[in-house]
Amino acid sequence: MSDLNTYTPPTVWTFDSENGGKFANINRPVAGSTHEQVLPRGKHPFQLYSLATPNGVKVTVMLEELLALGFSAAEYDAWLIRIQKGDQFGSGFVDVNPNSKIPALMDYSGSKPVRVFESGAILMYLAEKFGVLLPTEPAARAECLSWLFWQMGSAPYLGGGFGHFYAYAPTKMEYPINRFSMEVKRELDVLNRRLADSRYVGGDDYTIADIAIWPWYGGLVLGQLYDAAEFLQVQEYTHVVRWANEIAKRPAVIRGRMVNRVMGPLESQLHERHDASDFDTQTQDKLVPASP
């Protein structure tokens, strides 16, 4: 392999901000806020601070699914967090998520505000709060949660591993691209084998497992991630493709994927969401909110 034996780690690692690729300006080896920035708050019980990355899409899809099921108490304001501008390091955001990653959620519906961070935790919190999209029968619940945590554990290989080295690293390196491509294809095979026997990931019913996995692996096989569908030959995973296409047609998924989106055709973007009518009236102020 062409890039083997070209780097010898130093005795002590030091941070080099010039060697971080596309996201070098926001990556750093320490936590905490870098500046004071109060988070906005709207009128609804749930305040979401996010961006339409796969992890962010999980939560907006979940909230839209809850609203589609008739839970008006799931109404939410979705505020755009511009991660490439460092909004996630503002003091207000760090108070909600000390890990400075989107999405982050505040629930003001009770007597005491509740913060929830990590996308999988948010899905579980909302499913348990409203009593839907997470089975209560022990075996079915265990199956659903097993797949939910499978996704949480596998996403770093797909996003931080394959996605970084294939799409974002400053130089293309054979070894890491091969290593993470192998793992992503193995994970696609795991999912494909499951979906050969089951309509949805958790079983016969659509659950938070599907909501968690679809933005990542569904997006990958539908050509929405990293422009890598041909490279990974995703058409081989026929059951994943079938499942991904079925979920992509759900109205709540279509809406959820738009929220906090800043890429792609303008008609697919809704930078902030404060009311259901926002999907029908993408006025310029809603599409491109003023900078704080």
C-alpha cells in the first residue's frame, strides 16, 4: 500500500490545527465553551438545537413522526447550529450538551427543564415520554434497543472513519479508506441480513431503531452520504435499499429531513422550524435566519 510507513508517531502527541482536513477550524483536543452565546428559546415545549447531519435528522424525524401520530405536545422549535462556525462551542449550547455535538434538546414541558443530548438518548427519551415507537413487550423492546445501540456504536465507523477519510481528509490515504470501507460494508451486510427476514429493523413495526439507522445507512444506499454509493457498491444490499426507499417516502421523514438543512436544493431546506406551516411558507426569513 502506497501510504504505509510514511508516519512515525512522536513520543508525545501535540495538537496541529493545520492538519485536520475540512473541519480543522472546529476540532480541538479540549472541551468547554469558547465564547458567550445565549441560546434562543421559542414558544413550544421542546427546543431543539441542531443541524441536518444524520444525527440531527434522527431527532427532527422523530418529532415529526410524533406530531403525525397526533401528539400536539411534541410541538417544537428547531434552531440552527452552524457547526462550521463554532456555534456548538457557545456557552448556551455547552450548558445543554457539554460534549459540544449536535443535536441537543431542552424539554420545558414539566415543572423542571430537562436537557437531553446524544441522538440515541433523545430518541429513547421521546419514545418513553409519549409511549410510542419503542415496544413495551420485553423481547421486542430488547430487539429494538439492540439495533438502536448497534447504530450508535457503528456510526463512528461510517461517519468518523469512512466518511472522514473518503470525503473530508486533506489527502487520500489507502490504508484508512480500505480499513473503514471494509467495516462499513460488513455493517451493511449485517443490516441486509436482518432486513431479509424483517420489514423493519426491529421487527414488523417501525420504531426508533429505524429512525436512528435510516439517516446513516439509508442515506448511504440512497446516495445521500459522501457520494460513495458506487464506490461501496451499495446496490448489492437489496434489502437495505428496499427498506431505505420505503422509509424515505414517509411524510414525517420528508419533513424531518428538511429541518435545519443548509445543503442541497433550496426547496429541500428549512433552516429553522417554529410551526408546522413553515414547511408550506419557506419565506426568505425562515430559510435564511439572521446570524446571532
